[in-house]
Amino acid sequence: MSEAAYTQILNICAGFFLLAAVGMLSRRQFAGMIRLYAAQGLALAAIVTVLGIREGSVELLAAAVGLVILRVLVLPALARRALGAALHNRRETSPAVSIAGSLLASAALVLVAYAVARPLIALDPSATTAVLPIALSVVLIGLFALTTRHNALSQVIGFLLLDNGITATAFLATSGVPLIVELGVSFDVLLIVVVLTLLTVRLQAMFGTTDLDGLRELRD
Amino acid sequence: MDTVLIFTAIALPLVAAAVCGIAGWRSTVGVAGASAVGAAGLLLADALVLAVHVTRTGPVTVAGGLLRADALSAWMLLVVATIAALACWASLDYLAAGHPSRHGARRYGVLFQLFVAAMTVAVLAGNLGVLWVAVEATTIVTAFLVSHRRTRTALEAAWKYVVICSAAIAIAFLGIVLIYYAARHAGLDSHQALDWAALTAHADRLDPAVTKIAIGLAVLGFGAKAGLVPLHAWLPDAHSQAPAPVSALMSGVLLSVAFAAVLRFKAIADVAVGPAFLRTMLLILALATLAVAAVLLLGQRDYKRMLAYSSMEHLGLMALGAAAGTRLAIAAVLLHVAGHGLAKTVAFLGAGHILHLHGGSSQVTAVRGLAARTPLLGGLFGLAMLALLGFPPAAVFASELGIAVAGGAAGLGWAVAVAFALVLLAFIALITRTGTMLLGTPAGPAEPAPPLGVAAAAPLVAGLVLLAALGTARWPVEHLLTAAAAVVGAS
């Protein structure tokens, strides 16, 4: 793959990766958010595939397959299962920041990510690390969703977004951390989502809603 | 020898978990109960041998560097094993005294042992990736222990706990990824770049700008698991809702295990970017944590939450000691880990019995005149509170004094003054509430309370005896503490 083609393909994949994150902020319907999350998983796998082809690394190509299985198939399926429990509120009803505000904030977060990433790019300027700010933007957007959304399922999706951003950072900066760590991390993330899904189901059973505004008993 | 010692420490709780899973937890002296307590005792013995071994021969690594035992891990393992043994012992009584179902008891037994296993791996990790996976595993396992009672509030606490801690620890992972990035560009190969020993040895070659961001994120993330601000909101909820023996483990050791991870990152940062960077960050975290804890203690009406905020106060003090960073300061911090761990374990176990006596009400005002109604329980809880407040001969007295003196010597006199002013506020709040609980006049006629049984009181007494022993004679561990401080680069 020529340098120019590599840069272009990588940038396109990263563009879709960021677009999916912003798209998730703009949605109120959970079903749409989960579809966008699966699409973002595909974009992430595409980024890793492009890196793998460029470096001729079988390990990275295998990691891309693993990413598709976990983030395009398994995790969205789990999120849909939690959604099944929350039949009556399939929408985020009460975000602390309105949708329009969220979109403006995500634009600001992208700028912040570019500022933060400057030392990272300075350490090793290349076409690959030039995309790092995109990955960090998704980390920040995920944190933003996690803190401003008040529905259990929205928070799960915020956490998944955060995790996608971190995974993208890991692959772009270092072609992935060592395999054993990567496996441990993926397993942990899977378990966290299982735990959150179980808790969502129990919340629904006990509170009759997954809206966390009902969770106000413990406070000082 | 090395391999056996390290793998035994991890295998013991796993075996106990398997036995609990197969045999179930039927009565106080069932197979599962016996194996759980037995495994905890053996773990303690293993930790003692390992501590002697590493002080004689220096650090040992196994499994290609993934696991490592040095003086710091040996000390932390010793604390984990001691408190796990006490909490496990108390679990026998907790499960016997009115546990709902056999299924629930079995689940409790398995999760409890897995929790201990995850902490064992976390303190014995030689690789930052393994450390991360182990600390994250503690979140996953304890989430189910926090929601064990299946009440609305327990569920609410578990949700907050998982969301805040897993997001925080994800941020810490981003930090670890960036350390790996800096290390690869400093010429370390992929096996070494997350290896803690290799990283500290070559820390001077890491890019300072990238390392600053990386360490900042890692300390923020692991700091959240240690109950430091700004991501501390989960702590009072989770610690007050979990079953008493689990609260004891979470508050007594899990916080310190996460804090020990912060010390490991500090060792890298001090060489890579100079000691001023983390000193400033830790000072801010320490004073802010102390301030939040003191303010919320002043208005506290719930005694389990009171104990939780007191944990934040103590972790704030540890962060202050770490900011001072001298060998004396770190040794005092590590002694404080043990002192606070033991005292908080006894206090939470006592609070569990008090909660049981008062029909599940954790309001301070519901528990008046405890000392007259049940002198043994009241006395043990009172002694644990006095130990937490820093009265001698408990080890907390020696370690708080050590942190203050070392902080002053390191030129942080003003911070020490502010910190101890906040500790004084917390002291006033804690002693008034404890006074009300123990000596206050009951609102109605004083109902006689059933006395605390010998089996239930034994772990509490053992904890207090250990605490006083550690406070009066610390020479057996002095050498280990100094060696542990040296491991994380304190001079």
C-alpha cells in the first residue's frame, strides 16, 4: 500500500469512527444508538486491519477479527438484551444537556483532544499518530455521554464509547499493547458490560424504569 | 521456591472459591466455611514466608515477569491476608446469623474468595497490564457483593460503583497505554514496556511530556479506586450497602491496594518527570479528599456512611504522606495501610452487628446507649473508633505521627497543618457520633440487647490485639517497611 493511499484510507476510517460517536450523541432512540455503536466497531476493526496490512502483521489482523466479534456482534447483542428489559423507555428522556448542546460540546471536545494530543504526536510524527486526536475525541465524548445522560442504558453506551476510544488509541499509538494484556482487557470489558446489563435488568424489575433519576435514596 | 510461594498465594483463594462453589455454604462449620477460613490462614502463612524470603534475597519474578514479589508486594500481601482472614472468620457468623438462602450463601462464599484472589494478583503483579486487569476484576466481583442484599439502595450503590469505577479505571488504562507508547519510543521492547521493574530502571529515557499525561491519567484512575477525589462518589454508597465483612475488606484493604498501585506509578514518574509533578498532584488530591471527607462527616447521620467517609479521610492522609515521598514518609504510609485496615475492619464488623441488632437501621440516633445495653459489642466498637481516631497504642497513632513529621521534614509544613486541621474536624465529628451511639440516652425505654457471642466477638478482638501489637512493637516489620519504601524509589 502506498503512503498516500494508506494515509487516505486510515483517515476515512477514523472519520467514520468519530462520526459514529457524534451520531450516538445526536440520537434519542436506544436502538439507533446501538446500531451506531456496532458501526463504530466496524470502523475500529477497519482501522486495525489497515494498520495490520501496512505492517504485515498477522497478529493485528487477528485482533481486527476479535474486535468485530466482540464489538460488532457480542456487545451490541448484550445491549439489546438490556433494552428488551426496558420496554417502556426506549428513549433517553432527560439528558442533562440537550441534544443540540451535546453536539456543540462534542465539537469543543474534539478541539480539546487536538490540544492534548500535541505531545503525543510530537514524540513520533507519522500518518498513524496524526489520527490519535480522533481516538482521544471519542474518549472525551464517551466521558461526556457518561456524565450527562441519566438513563442506565445511555450510561452503558457512554462507557462502551469511552472504551472504543481507548482501544483505538492503543492501536494507533503502539499497534496494540501486548496480546496477553489485550485479551485480559477485552475480557474485563465484556464482564463489565455483562454486570451492567444484569444490573439494568434488575433496576428495571425493581424500580420499573431504567431512568437513574429514580435512584436518589443514597445521598448526603 | 519463588514460583511456589507466589502461585500458592493466588491459588489458595481460588481453591477455596471452588470448594465454596461445589460444597455450598450450609452451616457455621461446613466444608466450605472450614476451607475458606483454612485457605485464609494458609494465605497468611504464605505471605509471612514470602515477606521473610524477599527481605533476605530481594525481589523475585515469575511467569516471565508478569508476577513479581518485592518488599512492597510482600507487605501488601501480608495486610491483604490478615484482613481477609479476619473478614473470612467474621463471615462464618454473618452467614449463620440470618442469611436468606443457601444459594445466596454459596454465591457469597465464591465471590468473597474471588475478591481476595483478585487483590492477591493485584499486589503481586509485575506488569502494569496485569495490575490493571486485577484491579478491574475486583470491581466486577465486588459489584455483586455490594448488591448482595438485593435491596433498592444496594442496587443503586452497585450501579454507581460499577459505572464510576470502571470509567475511572478505563481512564487509568489510557494512561497505561500512553506509558507503553513512551516506553516503546524509549527503546524498550514489547515485553519490557509494561514491566514495572524495567520501566523504573529506564524511566529517565521516557519522554517527559507524554509521561506526564500518562501518569496523570493513571493516578486519577487508580486514585478513584482508592477513594480520592474527584471520582469518590461511589465510595460511601458501596461501603455502606455491602455486607459487613465485605465492607471491611473493601474499606480496609481494597482502597490501599489501589493506593499501592498509585505508589508504583509514582516511582516511574519521579524519575521520568521529576518528583515535583506528582507531589503537586498528590497534595491537591490529598487536601481535597480530606476536605470533602471532613465536611461530609460533620453532617453525617448514618454510621456506616460515617465509617466510609473516615476511610476517605485516611486515604487522604496516605496521599499526603506519598506527596512528601521520603523513605520515612512512605514507611509511615505503609504502616498506616495496616493500622487503618485493621481498625476499619473491626469497626465495620462491629457496625454489622449493630445494624443486625437495630433491625437494619444505620441511623446514629437509632443506636443510643449501646455501651449499657451490650457492653462487649459497644466496647469493641468504641475501641476500634478510638484506634481510628489515632489514640495510642493503636498503630494509627504511630503512622499519623510519622506522616506529619516526615511531611514537615520534606518542607510541606503548611500542607501538614491544613491536613491535620481537617483531620481535627473529622475527629470532632467522629467522636460526637460515636459518643451518641455508645453513651447517648435512648429515646424510649432501653430494650435489653442479646449479648455478642464468643464466636462473633473473636475476630474483632483478634483485630484489636493485632492493632495494639503493631502500634507498640513495630520492630518486626520495621525492616520490611523501609525496604518497601525503597522499592518505590523513596530515599
